Amino acid sequence: MSARTMSTSMGVIIAGAAETDQIGRLPGHSTLQLHIEGALNAVADAGLSLRDIDGIATVSAPGPVQVAHALGITPDWIDGTGVGGTSFLLHVRHAVAAIRAGYARTVLITHGESGRSRVGAAPFRLAASSPPGGFEVPYGTFGPTTTFTIPALRYMKEYGLTHEQLAYVAVAQRRWAAKNPRAAFRDPVTVEDVLASRLVAYPFHLLECCLVTDGGGALVVALADRAAEFPKPAVHVLGTGESSETPMISQMVDFTESQAFRRAGQAAFAEAGIGVSDVDHLMIYDAFAHVPIYGLEALGFVGKGEAGAFIADGNTEPGGSLPLNTNGGGLSYTHTGMYGMFAIQGGRPPAARRSRRPARRPAGQRHPWQRRHVRHLRRAGLGPAAALGAAGAASP
């Protein structure tokens, strides 16, 4: 059976989705508490109770065993995949496989992170004996802020990306954030504002770097033939992909592209049976301003070296031909340290978005979509990459 045939005959949906009550600076919330709050909101959004959950997935800290115990769930299937910000996209892919295989019927995927307040957060340690500790740190690169400058500078040199074009990524996403009441930064900015912000690590200015916040969210995943059981329109998972390249930026095969990014995207497109012309909404992980540029090119929406001008020409902002990061992204909406969950949660244009407030479901309430939306969510840069293609539709 082909992947496309299996996707059709055993379709899987996202039946519930919600974030924590608040995002931003939350010193009164621990990492575990954020997981639990997001989980309870998502389960309520799906119209279920915790007794209905038989599968759980989350990152290694605090881990699925701790989260399941805190929720009072004894799962039949668990996934503790932790590969950074894309982990939650991989969790969706793994949940799809588990549900199709019969290992679980209703999977809960959770995220919670006290990225800013650091309450109950796992400490970050990089041993000198590790590959990065031995081969990168001695040369002054430590953490994403400095390591991500390496591919960005190489790309600028080889393809002529200007500082103004790089800055415009932040400008375009701020225009989406202005439409999102929950976004951390909503005030409009110009290219001049971005370039006047503090230089963090050349070529990145402060407004070209992601936020550091607290928050979380969760998803409920189930078979598509159960869609009528849930109170809100289903989001159908059409195709997924995952890959990895290297744990170190310095070992990328080509600094101007991520091979893992490209391979995961190709797998998702192939499974979904669609092409770039079918996509009318796109979410790309944006830890730094250059990452959406890499994503557009790796996924085939534009040619190599063309993404900077494509964004600067207004194509990805409100009113553009390809809405991109419509919640404001990690640059303006929120970024707890691992952003992937929020890319999934915020993946619908503002007019069609499922409420991201804590679930309070009036009887019979529905959120109609007036047109079909297809989206791919991806991450590029350091480490693993994942892709998710999804579509949703509902009658009024």
C-alpha cells in the first residue's frame, strides 16, 4: 500500500488544540504546570476527558512518564522524542503511525516550557567532552545566537542577501503579530527600526532574534473516521516527514541550506500527494530571521537565493500571495525555547483560527472555515528537521 493510499484509507486528524491560558512572562508557573495546563485545555477543546487518552507524547524533560502521572493517565503508548524545537512535529508524525498501527486510539501531545522564568526548567549543560564542546565552543560559538550566524553570513556572501532584506523578515511577521491579541510584540516596525536595534551577534540584531518566553500547548490526535465525535472541525494530517543532518552547525554539508529541511519537506509533500502550488498558508520555524528564507527555498517555493527578495516584496505579509507565520512567529508572537508547538497552534490565518484561549466550548459552537487551507510546518538550521502538511474544512 502506498503512503498516499494509506493516508486516505487511515486518515488521522488533530481533534483538539489549545495553548496555556497565558504566554509571556509567567514566574508563577513551572515547566510541568505549563504542560498540564496546555493538556487540560486541549482535551477540553476536543470535548474529551482524561479517561479518553491512551497515548501521550512530549519531550524528554519533564518527559511523558512525568506528564502522564501528573494527569493521572496510564497510557498504552508513549513517545519521549526530544530533538529540540521540532520535537512536537515529530510527535504528530509518530502519533499518526501509532494510531494507524493500533497502539493507541487518542494521543495527547504536550508542551510546556519556562523558557524565560526558568521555573522547574532543566539546566543547560554542554560537556567539554561533547562534539560541540570540543570542536565549536573553543572557537567562540556557544548556543544558537552565535552558531546560527555562520550559515547566515555564508548565505549573504554567496547569494547577495542584504541586511535590509534580512530585516524585512521581522517586519513582515510583525505585521501578522499586530493582528494577534496574544502576540508579545504587536507595534509595527520598519526596516530602519530593526537595523537600529541592538546588535546581538553579527549579522543579527535584537529584532532578528526570537523571543524568550514562558508558555505551552497541546494537541489531541485521533483517527479521521472519528471526526464526528468531536465538537470542532477536524484538521486532517495529509503528510509528514522527518530527517536530521548534524548536531553541529559547523558540520553542515552546505552552510547555505539544510539538507534535513529539504528531505523532511520532500517526504511530507510526497505522502500528501501535493505540490507547492497547492499550498496557500505556510508556517516555518523562525528562531532567527534567516530561517524562513532557508525554508522557502528548501521547500521549493522559490529558487535558491530568491527568498530574501520574495519576502521583501511583501509576498508573505498580510495581503501577500503566500501567508507565512501568521501568528507573528517566534520573532513577534512567542518563543519558549522550543517553538514547534506554537507553529502548529498558530497555523491558521487569523479569521479562521481556532480560539487559542483556554477552551470554553458553548454548546453547538463551531468555527467554520470558508476555504481549504493547506500548510507545511518546518524547521531549518541546526539539528533535526520535521515537516507536517495539514488541511481543514468545515461547512458553516
